[in-house]
Amino acid sequence: MRKDGEHCGLPGTDMSVEPEFSPDLPPEEGPADAFMLRHAEQRRRRLRSRLRISVPLAVLTVPAAIVVGVVSGWPWAWIVVGELGALCLVGTINLTSDLEQQRPRPDTALEVGVVVGVEIISWGNADGSTHTARVIARPPGSTADQLVHGTRTFSAAKGCQIRPGMLLGFRRHPTMRHLVWTEPVQDPLTLFGIYDGRSWERADVLDAIVESVHIDAEPDGDWWPVTVTARHRGELITDTRLRLPEELAQFEPGRRVEVARQQNAYLSGTSVWAVLPETA
Amino acid sequence: MGIGDIILTVILTLTFAITALILWGEAVSTWTDLQEPPRQHDPRWYFTLRRWSWETLPEPVSDWLGAGPSPERRKPRVPVDVSEVLALLDGDVTDGDSGSISARLRVRLPDGEPTTLKLCVNDSVNARAGTFLPVRPVDPGMTDVRGNTWNTAWELATDEIGSILLDHRRSLGLIDDDTHRALYSQLPAGPDAALVGAIAPTGRVRHGHVEVDLDVTIDERSQTIRGFLRPEDIATARHTGVVQVSRDEEGRRALWPTWY
């Protein structure tokens, strides 16, 4: 059952809590890498040095309160209030800011994934700036256990525009199982070229309206051969490729999409078309 | 000590005691957590959150969008209609009392006009683009405390919200008459969890939803259930391995909607 409050967090903070999965789906976390261990050790040391000051101080407040009570002769109720106030003051020493450290950009190849989930992890206290979303994606042809995730920032004034079905360009952190570094500039034709396995850099990008979606044959794992038919100025364009069912909402009939057209490399005078997914 | 002093002492004692407990409790729990080695984040955690939201009865709006106006106010008589959330914006002031966040919801009203509602948001799983939000106009010429001319249907209970959202889903063609009847009759009972195998798209796409055939196993029987789901709920089914289904008197199964 839903545990109220457990997934609500303070504004601007990461709202992830310890994952609990049903027994048939064990967590797929992978071990912590050196970066995570170093970061955790830094936090541990910082808190330890604070506690080394705050705990003795807190202990000292008790005899201090007793001495003050005996010497001054004030009512003991006030002494208790003062003691508790002192404990609060000393307790503030333990407050350390936990800024998530930014991993450096890895030197791995640019890859793409299809967005299947967008988890908004901050939506409060933006002060007109940006919020953060965790974008969950699947690389083309992947199996269900090969999810990747990375963070993207978005304008608090516009809201998060990232939707399932969009392409996400990313680079893998070699030591992390799911976490990836998201590419700051997401160029549609470059990403589509990686997704398609051939270059689309020189294609023309045109507007079209989706007419229909057909499923033609048997799937390859979770990936189904889908034909999207779109109309560009009276010309019908079809694009058949393997897609996840999660991608299809962007091809609702009547919706405007972008299509790419480029010269056919094998048959001069003809063009090849593709329905272009948006990028995250 | 006078009565005023006693009251002041009690208030200060309680305030300081609670604050000290929170501060020191936080320090202890952080310290304990840091003794364990850190773990990588599993992205499926997000789909587990969505699964929790799916396996409940339809929540009242006030559960995820703040409390609405104070309860003693008379209940509005204007009929409720369903708008669609376009974006969750800003959120620049924290409502310190409830822990929820003041934000602006950009919504498309039933007549197609966009408007912005200032609301407290508790839960971003529901408050996002595409969400169906039951609303009604504030009395003509009036605004509510926050200056909104439309308000959420904050006072409606689970079964009323469920029935409004079922009607809305039927009007959009996301469920047919038979499914509507079956789900309506099963509203008080809630769904059963079914294990899901293959997820096959049919090619139909409507209002941000994709029609899929789900191979499910429930009570050790396998069957195929067809229904419209949002892309993220297809991913939820896939990555949690579970979908929610209802069962009517004759034992027929229907896909439990994700309500909002």
C-alpha cells in the first residue's frame, strides 16, 4: 500500500527514499563505485567532526543548567526551558548541507535512449530558476533490466516538457549500472542518427501530421515493428521501425510531428523519410 | 508564577523539546545511515511509486493538491467538469504548516481555454502534464483566497471522484460502456494485482493514452486484458511486473484505470 508522506520531501531536495520492491523483483542497484564511496566518506567525516563538538557541548549543558539553577534560585521550570533551548542551539551545529556532488563528464561514447519515465524530483522554492527531473530511458533494443537514468534541469516558469517517447542523449559512467551523464545539448538529427544507426545530419526537417499507427508483425523482445503514417503537404510518409509501446503516445493521429527527409544513398533521385522523435 | 507564566513555560518547553528531538534525531539517523555503504539508485523505484498510486481507490483531490478551503465552508453546488493539467509551474513559497508546496498548475479548462490555478501540491506523481483534474468555476465575479476563478473539486469523496473520472474517460473513448459499468460497480471494492507478461500495442492512440493488450496471470489463470494506458503506466506495468485489474460479479476482468 501507499505510504503517505514517504515520497514527499523537502522542496529542492532529492526525494528518493530506500527502495522497497516486491519480492519477485529484487533491486538492481549494483555496488557503490569509488565516487559514491568517497562522497559518503566526506559526509561521514564532516558529520563526525560536528558531532565531536556538539555532543560534549550538549552533555555540558546539563551540569551548567544545574549550577545556574542552584546559584540563581530561579524556578526550575525556567531552567528546564533554558536547558531544552540550549540543546536546540547546540543541535544546530549538526546541520550540514548535503549538496549532491556533480560527477565529471565521462569519456564514453554518445548513446541514445527512449524516455519511458520522467520523475520530477524538485518542484518547490525555485525562485524563478530551474527544477530537476530524473529522466528514465531505455536504449534501443534493450531488455527491461537495462534502464538508464540521468538528471535534466528545466525552467520552473515553463514546467517540465520532457515526455515519454522523446530521445535522450547520454554518456555512460563506466562504473555505474544505471546512472548516466545526460548531454546538455540534445541535437535532434545527431541523436536520431545514433538511434537509427546511420547519419541523418544532412536531412531536411519538415512538419507533418500523424495519420495512423500500425503494428505489423511479431515483436523483438519488448520492441514492436510499428509503422507510423504521417502527411506532409498531401504527401504520405511512412516510417517503420522497432518501437516500445511507451513511445506511441507521441504519434496520436492528428498530432503535429517533425519528419526528416534525405537523399537515398543507393537510389539517386529518391528520398528516405523518418518520423523524427522530439529530444529531451 | 502567574497563569500566564505557566502557559508560556509549557509552550516554550514543548517547542524546544520537539525542536531538539527533531534536530538530534536527524543527526542520529544521518550518522546511522552513513555507517552503511551507499547504494546505487535503481530507477525502477519511480515505477514502484506509480504502482502504489495505481493500486488505490481514486484519491480525493484534497489528498494530493492541498486541503482546499476550510471544511466549514458550504459545499459548492456548481457541477464539476474535468480539465487537463498542462504543466506544473514554479512553486516559490513553501507552506510550512503542511509540508506541501505552493505551485501554479497550468490547466486546460473543459471549454479549451487555458488558465492557471494557484494550489498546494503534495505529490508530483499526479500533478503533471496530462493529468485529468476535476474543477468547477468559483461563483461569478468572485475569486477564492488565492485569486483563482476556478477551484478543484476538493470536497468530493473517493466514489464521487471515481464516478466523475470514469464518465470523463468514457467520453474520451478511453473505456467503453461495458467497462464503465463494470468499473463503476467495483469502485468500492478496489483492484486486484495481476502479474503481467507480454505488453502488445494495438495501434490505437487516444488523448495521450496507448491501447495495449496485456497478458496477465491472476488466480493462476492467464488471460488477455485490453485497455488504454499512459506511456508511464505501461512502463510501470513492465518494470514492476504488476497491473491492477477489477473483477465484476460474473468474474470478468477489466483494467483498473490510473484515475487522474
